[in-house]
Amino acid sequence: MTGHHHLRSVPVLCLALAIAIVAVVSPASAQGKGTIKIATQSPLSGGQSALGEGIKLGAQLAVEKLKGPLEKMGYRVELVPFDDQAKPDVGVGNAKNIISDKDILAVIGHLNSGVAIPSSEVYKEVSVTMISPANTNPVVTDRGYPNVNRVCGRDDVQGVVGSEFAAGTLKVKSVYIVHDKTQYGQSIAEFFKADSEKKGGRVLGFEGTEEKSNFDPILTPIKAKNPDLVYFGGIYDQAAPFFKQAREKGIKAKFLGPDGLDSSDLTKIAGKAVVGMHYTSAAGPASALPKAKTFVEEFKKKFGKNPEPYAAEAYDATTIALRAIEDLAKSGKTPGREDVAAAVRKVKLSGLTGEIAFDGKGDREKAQYFVLEVVSDDPQKWGDNKIVKQLTIAAPSKK
């Protein structure tokens, strides 16, 4: 009996072992090829988090909607968000962590050009692709790095769009220009100034400030000089109190600024002071993007709020990254970083924000520029701001 029993237990044991092995293997084999990560870098805390969070959520929505094909090939696909706090040193520190994680094949970011430029020097070391939804400073792409791209326009165009609107439509003869001293704010203010002067406008003042709350020392000379227009080159968290205090001080000038002002937080902070003012943007409001209707609905349903400007651009940027990775993965081997950078540059996308194709330096071949008017002091109605002008302009060719 004992011998017979012994023989019978062997297959049972083998079967149990086989089941155990199957149990261990199957989850792994479903993701047998490892993990592909897409990172975002944008301010998720601090005064600029409204736009930074929008970039993260736009990318998140794209990853969730489009990861299917890569998962079927056996990859796990993950979004890893980093908070750069709108600070260059924080962005660079995060970039070092990003490049040390071999699974990260692309970065969607940043919000601020002054953070993107030094961070992208780090990505370049190992050819990690950066696709920016929002960085408009010319230097971002003018360095000609093969791994750096953007789906938005450029400030050397945006500044001119603003000055042409000021001179041609608003018919202003004199302007006082204030900027935030960052790579983004100062540079766009300089493009605006140069073109204003070229058109014969009088620039009554040009100054930078890092002040965030009490603008009295700047506003006193502005009031004395009584310009037709005040232009602020910078971001909404600083521009809003600046414009609010300008009106409180009795400054009658028209207000204008660039896409750094393009956030519902501008009206949340400044209220009625900014109603009727104009701003230029390289991001169309969803109402201007025929393909973005579904995106807006899905975004609201998932996150319980409206997408901020640049969320749709982040969605498109992430779509491009995933498409490039997917095309490479079809060959059966895990895509390398240099391959992804080369593939991204070749992608042509019919995106939420229109047709996207990159030129040889990573600029969007044709980008859209808008001039908008703030229609309400209700932050919920930011998406209803009136498009006064919409232009599609080719990227400047390499100098």
C-alpha cells in the first residue's frame, strides 16, 4: 500500500506545484515586458499650480485612454508626475531623478521656460524626450536638441501678435511695460517692446519686478506717465494683484499680457479689475478647438473641474509620446530613449489642438495664436473668454 500511495501523491504534488507556478507566472507574463513610464514636470504646488495641475491631468487622461495597445503588447504604462514648483533648481533636481529611472521614456512639461531650459539640459544627457505643452521661449527649441520639442507657439511670434493687436486694434500710442524678470516674462516683454517701437509706439517705461503683493512703488510712476496701455510680461499669480492694484490706484490704461495670464485664477484673484482686458495665448480655449468638446466633457467628469489652458496641449503631447513608443514597441523590443526621441520628431498628429508636426528643431511647424478678452469675473466662465483674433503662423526658421 505504502509504495502505491507514494506513487499516487507524486502527480498530485506536481499538479499543485504546477498550479503554484502558473499563479506566480501569469501576472508577470501579462506585464512581462516591463514598465513604460511617462513623466510630467509642472508646478503642482504654489501660486502657479492651477496651470501646472492642468498639464498633469491632461497627460493623465491621455495615458489612461491610450495605454491599451502597449498593455496588450505586455507593458505596464504609468504616469509619474513631478512637482517643479515653477523653480529652476527644483526642476533640475527632478530631472536628475527622472533620467536615473530607466523606465521613463518621455517627459511632458514644463509650464515655465525658465525651468524647462535648465531641466532639458539634464534630459539631453541621456536623450530623454521632452515634449512641452506650454514653453514658449525661443531658446527651448533654438538650441536644436534632438530630444526637445513643443506643441505650442513661440514668444517671438506671440509678442508681435500682442503688439500688432495693441497698435492696430486697440489703437494705443503709448505703453508702459512691466515683467517678472524670468526667462519667459522678460523675454516676451522684450519682443513686445521691440515690435511696439518698430511700429512707432512710445514705450514710457520698461521694468522688471519680483514683487508679489505691494506694487505701489511701480504703479506710482505709471500713474504719473498716464500710458494708453499697461503690458505685463509674466504669470497670473503676480499679474492679478498687479492689475487689481493698478485699477484701485486709478490707472485708466488698457491692460494686455501674454499667455502666462491665461488661467481662471486671474479672475479669482483680480475680479472685476481684469474684466475687459486682453491677453494673447498660444493655447486656444476649448471652445476654439472643435475636437476638444469630448475632451472637456471627459475631463470634467473625471476631475470635477474645467481643464485649464495647456491641459489639451498636454493631452496632445502625451498622445505623441505614446504613439512614438507604440510604433517602436511593435518591433517586439523595448524602445530605447534615443529611438523614442527620433520617433517623436517624426509623428504627425491630428490632435485636439489641430494638426501637429515638428520641424527640424522641434517647433510645431504651424502653431496657433489667439488674442482673447476676459468676459467675466467668474472663474468658472474663464473658458468663455471671447476670441478676438485667431491666427495660425509658421514657426520662424532657424536663424
